[in-house]
Amino acid sequence: MSEIINLTMNLYLENLAAMNGRCACPEVQHLYSIKGEAAELKKQCDEISEKPDYEKIRLETQYKALVSKFEKKVRRYNRELSRLLLDTNTLSLTALQKGDYAQGRVIQVEEFLKLKENKDLVVTINCGTCGQQIDLT
């Protein structure tokens, strides 16, 4: 039974992540730019890691440099996300309780920090202007 619940949860999270999108609101364009750059670096890392072993060895230095750039970009994205979350007009958080995903409620950053370890909670990050879902936590 727990396997079915886990599968259902995984499918829900995949569908929820697929709802991540872009909006035209100028306040969040920089965030999209950073996220896009990180996604491109991850794609390059994945392409190298999928190569045969003899090519991986040849590309090891390049791979390490890409991984380092990717990690820096992710940290930059998280810093920008944190900065925008603290400006409650720029981004908002919506909490979705496991089993009741249709009934999300807007929460403040302080509440999120208290609840972030709750495995029964999924939190979406949304544009504070138009409501477009940007990311999941």
C-alpha cells in the first residue's frame, strides 16, 4: 500500500513540477535567466556523464569545471530566490498538504521555515504579481 502512495506522490510531484513556467513580470526575469543558465550547465554535465568511460576520462577536467559552474549557479539561483521571497510582493509561497493538493494556502516565509522539514507538505513558489508557479521547494 505504501508503494502505491509513494508512486502517487511521485506522479503528483512530477505533474506539479511540469506546471513550473515563465511569466512576463519584470521582477522575476533575472531569476528565470539564472535558472536557464543552470539548466544548460546541468545538461552539459549530463551529456559528459553519459559518455563511454574512455571519453569521461579525457573530459574529466572539463566535467569538473562544468560541475563547479553548475553548483555556483544553483547557489546564485537560491540566493536570488531567497532575496525575492523576502520581498513578499515579488514571490509567494503556496503550501499543499499531502492528500489535499487542491486546497493550497498562501504562507509566509517564516511559516515555511518552520514547516520545511514536513514531508507531508509540498510548497510551490509563485510570482507574486500574476501567480504563475515558478518552482517547487
